[in-house]
Amino acid sequence: MSNSNAGETVVVVRDVCKEFHREKLTIPVLSGINLQLSEGDYLALMGPSGSGKTTLLNLIAGLDRPTSGDVVVCGQNLGQSSEGELAKWRSRHVGFIFQMYNLIPVLTAYENVELPLTLTSLSRRQRDDHVKAALEVVGLQDRMDHYPRQLSGGQEQRVAIARAIVTDPTLLVADEPTGDLDARSATEILELMHRLNTEFRKTIVMVTHDPNAADRARRILHLEKGLLVSEVVESRTKKAVQ
Amino acid sequence: MKTFKYIWRNIRRNPIRSLLTILSVGFSLALMTVLYGFLASQETWKNGAAQANRIVVMNIQGFSGKLPISSVDDVRSTKSVAAAVPFAWFGGSYQDEQMPFAQFATDPEYVFNVWPEYSIPPEQLEAFKTNRQGCVLDRRIAERRGWKVGDRVPLKGAIYPFDLDLEISGIFDSPKNTDSLYFHWDYLNEGLKQQSYPNIDNAGTIFARISSSDSIPTVIKSIDDKFGSSDTPTRSQTEAAFAQMFVDMLGNVQVLIRNIGLAVVFSLSLVTANSMAMAMRERVTEIAVLKAIGFPRSRVLFMVLGEACAIAMLGGFLGVGMGCLFLQGMNSLMPQFFPFTVLEMLGPWISYGLIAAAVLGLISGIVPAIRAAQMSVIDGLRRLA
Ligand SMILES: Nc1ncnc2c1ncn2[C@@H]1O[C@H](COP(=O)(O)OP(=O)(O)OP(=O)(O)O)[C@@H](O)[C@H]1O
Ligand SMILES: [Mg+2]
């Protein structure tokens, strides 16, 4: 997994507004958001329910396009890309971690992790190497033939993380990755993400309600009714103490 | 390859529902195969008849009309006629069986000249010719009933007030199952005379083989002209036209069967479409995840469509297989109604069942597939979030 060009800008969010339209109703969700992330950043997005955290995360991950403003991630202006282009772009640059793990129940851990690689031109052997390496990072190589229902919640989430990193994406997005886990599993997941950030220099954007989880990040942003209200930049010394 | 594995796992995800869908497709297509098998057997008969240079002469009034036995000689003396025999349907019953197999009163001297494609050992044919109560029959009948040369076959008259007491002189082989027994026309006629039966000396129909297919129209014309002014004017036709006549007697059954087939496919497509739609509704989040990961629309479309087609094709193979087994079973149990083996009528008819299954899969899968492909990722993800 490469980590060259440290400090390069990965995410630029410029004057972004987002509205949803439902049956002639316009729902403004985000207004005038500005944000910049460099490679190796770890951002926690916090805020009350309905404040637009998931919406902002989806914009950064290229799942949706802004109503106005620019979202440029890994050099691609997402607002101006077609849906097909976005899909292709996501498969190369973004890894997804969801609250409900969202593994495919009919596929084994191994097959779930392999799934994003089936979109690439890698050979079966190369895929096998990647899958095993990713499962090793999350410490589940001995569980690769298990189906999701045979794993605990924490293990499922680790498989999901392996799936997110198997293509070696620049950016990881996580929407409340510990929201459904007990404290111990949550800690494991957060430690794993911390490792991905420090050891593999993944740029991470994580939505969370949990202040403990947010503390692990390098930066914390608070959203309130679609506006960024405050930003906390963690000091390296505090991290070091932990 | 990976995609096919995934499709297969999805089919097995809800095995009961998939199985029920496959079975409903299977049973309906089995029914369709049997119905089409019936059409196919008629087609086969017609096509077989078209290859033989044979004509059938009958009274212009049809089967009820009389054809004096002397007409056989008149036909024989017509130019280009290679051989001709009387051919009268006896329709007797054997023990308790009303319709055990076909029985024809004919002329042993020439019957194998009219049907040169049938083969019989020469000594058996000789025995048949010399034994007035002798008969020959299709090997399939003999095998089915365990009969051999020398066995006696009593047949009770149904149309005629005369019972036959036949002895098997020979067993013949034919390319297709004829399910027929041939015996002496003279034996029947003598018996009817003794019973003072009014309608004696009747050839029934005359089958004649023509030396070349080119001369068939001329022969037909000259025969019908010859008898045109007699008491018994005739209608002659090729064996193929004769077969067609039987097919036509069934009227619009053909069209009806075809339409039933279409209706079956249509109603089945609703069943499978519903089951696919249900499956997709359960998988909204999963599909959203696939799309988030970067699966293009085309691949999502292909996966859903592939699943629908796979289910339909599994049902198709099952159904066509069951239908064929049924037809084959009927062929060995009741060859008089199902005279052809499945192999003989395979060809396009079987593939119609499989094509129907494929169409079914496409029709039932296309709407859920497009919906899955078009589905918004963020809406799909919100479902569970
Ligand atoms: N696809 C959509 N259509 C209509 N409205 C939407 C859509 N997505 C989000 N919204 C609305 O936008 C607002 C912000 O939603 P969002 O999911 O971003 O909030 P959130 O901060 O992630 O909340 P939570 O903490 O509960 O997950 C909500 O009022 C929501 O109803
Ligand atoms: Mg949210």
C-alpha cells in the first residue's frame, strides 16, 4: 500500500450547498460548506441528528452531487462527473465503512473482501494476494471462509474494513462505524482505523456521535443545521499521551 | 465467473421461494412440452409421409364410402404405379383392450412393395402369404407384449360382425413406430360373406406406391378420371395430404395449443416477476452497497436479469425434461396415441420450451433489473441507516 506525496490535498469542498427535492418541497440541508483535507488527515464529523453529516459524507465520497459549489476529491471534480464516471471513480479512490457493516450475507468474508476487486483487471492470483493481505491487516485471515452470520458484529465490521481497504483507496469514509457495536468492539475498530491512518496513511472521514471516537481523529468538525460551526484540531501531544 | 457464483448464491438465498418458482415454471412448461409434443408428432407424421412416393385412394365421400376391391387392379394397371394394396381399418379389440394397436386388412402379396422401407425376413413374408389367417406386426408391438412368431392373436370385431383368429407369421421392422398389424383382406372378406354382411368386397382405401414423385400428379389425375364416371368416384391424394386431412380434422386445435402456450408463458412471467420483485425489495440496501463500491449499472442489471433467467431456465430444463419423460412414457405405454419417440420429434419443438423459458426470464427480470440499476445509492443506503 503506497503512501507517497505526503501532505497532498485530497479533498476540497468549496462553497457547497445541498438541497433535496421531495414532491415540490425543497429541503436545504447544507449551506456554504468549505473544507479541505490533506493526505493522511483524519476528520471526525459530529453534530445532532439531521444536521447533514451523512449528506456531507456522501458528497465527499462521490455518492451524490452538490446543488452548488465544488467537491474535488483526488483531483476529480465530482459535481461535474456523470454517474458512471462517479461509480468508476469510487471503485478506485474510496473505501466505505457503514454503521450496519453491510456485508453481503450470501458471500463469505473472503468473497466480500474480494468483491471490489472483481471490478478491476487483476488476475485471480493477484486478487487472492490482496484479499489475504487486507484480511491480515484486520486480523481475520483465519475467518475468511465464514459467512457474515457466523461472525460477531465487531468481526463483521472488520471484514467490512478489509473490503474498504482491499483496493488501496486514498480515502476512507465511515458513517458511524461504531454506532452498532459494544464498547470493546468499538475500541478495536477505532484502533484499527487509527492504524490505517498512521501506518497506511489513509485519509479518513468519519461521522460519529461518540465523543470518544471523535477524540481519535486529528480534526473534529461540528455541523449544526447544515453549517460548520466549530473545528477542533487535535494536538499531536494529546495523541501521543494516549 | 465471479458474477455467476454470486447469482447462484442469490438463487439459493431463499431456497423455498426459488424452488417454488422453478417448480411452477417447470410444471407449466412440462404441460406445454406435452401439448407441443402432440403438434410435433403430427408434423413428424406429415413430413414422413411427404418423403414417401405414396398416394391414398378413397371414395369421394370419405371413409364411409365404398371402394370395390376390383378398383385395386385398376389402380395397379395405371401407368407409373409400382404397387397397390387394399387397406381397410379393422379396429378390433384384444381381450379387454378397446384399442390395442392398429389393424389393417390388406394384400400380403404386395404390402411390403408399397412400404419398401419396412423389412421382414423373406421366409416370414412367405409364411404370411401362404397362411390365410396369418398376420405380421411391428416389432415394437411384439416386444411390448412378448409375442413371437407362431403366437395366436384373437381380435374381436368392433365395426364388423366378425372376429379374427390370427397367427403371427412374421415380425417386421420399420423406421418409425407404425403400431400396426397387417392381415389378409381375403380372410376378413370371406368371414363377412358368411355373416351375410351387406358391405362386402370393400377395399376401404387403396395405398399405392408411385415409381417417381414427378408422376404423382398425373397418376392422381388419371385414377380419379378413371373412376369419375363409375358408381364409386374417388378422391386420390398424396400420403402427405392424407395426413394433413387428419390434422385438419382437429380443426383449430393447433392454434389453440399455440395460444395456450403463449398464455402459459405470460401468466408465468407474472409469477416469476413477482418473486423477483420480492427478492429485490429485500436486497435494496445490498444493491446500494454494491453500487457505492462502484458496481456499474450494467453489472447490477446483468446480475438481476441473470438471476431471473437462471431461475426460468432451471424451470425450463426441468419442465422440458419432465414433458419429454412423459411423452416417452406415453410412447411406450400407448403408442397408438403417441406413435413417436421423443427423439423423433425433438428438434425445434423442444427448443420452443427452452426459448419460452429464456423469454420468461427476460420478461420477468427486466423490470426489477432496471429498477435495481436505476436505484439511487443514497436512498438505498438510507433504508437501513
Ligand atoms: N435523500 C434525501 N431526500 C430527502 N431528504 C433528505 C435526503 N437525505 C437527507 N435528507 C434530509 O437532510 C437532512 C440531513 O440528513 P442527514 O442524513 O445528512 O443527517 P445526519 O446528520 O446524518 O443525521 P443522523 O445523525 O441522524 O444520521 C435530514 O433532515 C434529512 O431528512
Ligand atoms: Mg447520518
